[in-house]
Amino acid sequence: MRSPGTAPFRVALVGYGTAGSFFHAPMIAATPGLALDTIVTGSKERRAQALAEHPGVTFADTADELWPRAGGLDLIVLASPNRTHVALATAALEAGLPVVVDKPLAATAAEARGLAALAEQRDLLLTVFQNRRWDSDFRTLQDLLERRALGEVQRFESRFERWRPQPKGGWRESGDPAEIGGLLYDLGSHLVDQALTLFGPARLVYAEADVRRPGAAADDDTFIALTHAGGVRSHLWMSATTARLGPRFRVLGSTGGYVTYGLDPQEGALRDGLRPGEGRAWGAEPESAWGTAGTDENARPVPSLPGDYPAFYAAVETALREGTPPPVTALEAAAALEVIEAARLSARTGRTVEL
């Protein structure tokens, strides 16, 4: 139910693990027009943490406690385990509440399209938290492409690589398909979404997926090659077994290339307890982290645009208040999931999949 006038929208956050505590809660609290009202967690430790970080917030043990009081809420944010996303998003929409879902929206493109249809039927906002669209390096690359600074792009290389030789365990590394774990759904959701956002629909998908680490049960070293309908080829790596990290982006065009290393600083800042609007330049990268563009003979530093995770929830607030489009649509999420499903099939069969 939309709040009257300029009153802030009352938000219920389901889950206070890594996604809920480090990403969603701080961004919600920092967004004018949004108020973090309720956090759903049954953990005493997480409740104590949440109360220290967000004084005055109320709690619920389960999401089912939210639906009878839907009239007192304006937005549900799902930062719960992947396996719960479809069921909880469905319940929220059926209760008449707009929904933000952490990626991946669902396990399949069909499920994502079903949620999109339900949201349209109920005339409710449904959006997916693809925060990596607001990474510093991604925003900088978008600017370069808009200015055609690299000519015609021929190949896009993108990596989320880590060196974690020992599995952490938990549902994200579970081999149970119902958990929707593994790097293909985790980091791959970001990599595929970025590639499709930059270069449009994929026509062909080839993938290799491995379980490298002793004791691991889900893919921890995966590669995807996309041929986009417009002709660009995207090569995407996601790995927990990379002892020597490659560039975050290497983009090759007809007149030059762009190369950048390292990760956007916003996640690290959030994990360190920093928050937007606390008097520092949020999302800014030091000059030492800037990428370079050109050729080997004339490469020059490219000043990084600041990362802007707060823009996601600012766009959510505007969409709720003014009816503007959501920052990420469920159908965009479905397109990425179609690629991920094709990648799973390709890795299993060893063949290229045509979409």
C-alpha cells in the first residue's frame, strides 16, 4: 500500500545475513523516502546486530507474519536464501505488496516470467537487486561505450575471481539443486546481467563448469562464452579457485581497448561499516585503481566514475511514489536466467546452445 503524501515508505527486510546486513539494510536506511520498519530473522545474534545498527526497527520470526499486516507496510525486500525467492515474492505480491528480490530472482526463466506476470496483473512493482550495474568500473565502461571511445566493440571479457581454496560450506556451496547454489547462479547472475545490459540479447551460449575444491559440491570454477545478437562476444569467468587474478574487465574494440583490475570499493566500504552520506566521496576509486584505455603504445588512465549503489533504492523509491519504471525489471532477470540455464545445459553436454 502506497504511503500518503511524502511519508516514507515502510520497508520490511526478509533476511539479515550477508546480503541483508551489508547491502540492503544500509542502502534502505540511507535512502530518503524509505524507512526500515521490520527485519525478519529468527536469530538472536542477528537481531542484536540489527538493533545496534538500526535502532527502533521491529522484528518478525518468519515472513508469514508480514502478510496479515500488509496494510502497514509498503515494500518487501527479500534477502533470504535463493530457494525462498519465488515463494516469498509470490506471497508478497498476492498480499498486495511491491517487492525487491536479491539476485537470482528464481532458478529458471519461466519462474521469473511467472512472477513478472503476477506483478503486472496486480499492478505492483517487482525489481531485482542487480547492484553491480552501479559498480564504478561498470559505469566507467558504459560511459566509454556511449562515447564510442573504443570504436566497435568486438570482445568483452569480465571476471569475478577469488582465491578461496577451502569451501566455506552453507547453502551457497550446496550441491542440492533446490538451493540454487554455485557460482553460476551467484557471481554469474551479475556477470551475465552486465553483459546483456551492455551488448543486448545473447544468441549462442557455451559454458564450462567444474567443481575443483575438495569437499565442494557446487560449481566453483565456471566460464561462459556468449555471442550476442549484435555480434559482440562476451567471455565471462567466475571462480573461487584463482590463485592469480585476471583483469576485472578487458574490452577490445576496433580502435582501442579498456583494461581495469580490482573490485568496486563499495562492498568493502559497507563491510567496514561505512555508509553513504557520511561526509566522504561514496564509491570513489583512487587514481591507482583507474583503468586504462587505448592501445599498448598509447594507453592512458581513465578516471573512474564513482560507484553508486544508492541509486538502486533511490530509483525504487521514485518508482513507488511516481510510478516510473523499476531500476531492473523481472523480464531482464528472466533473460539472464535463460542464459544461465543454457550455460548449465552447455556445461553438461559440451555443446553450444542456441537461444
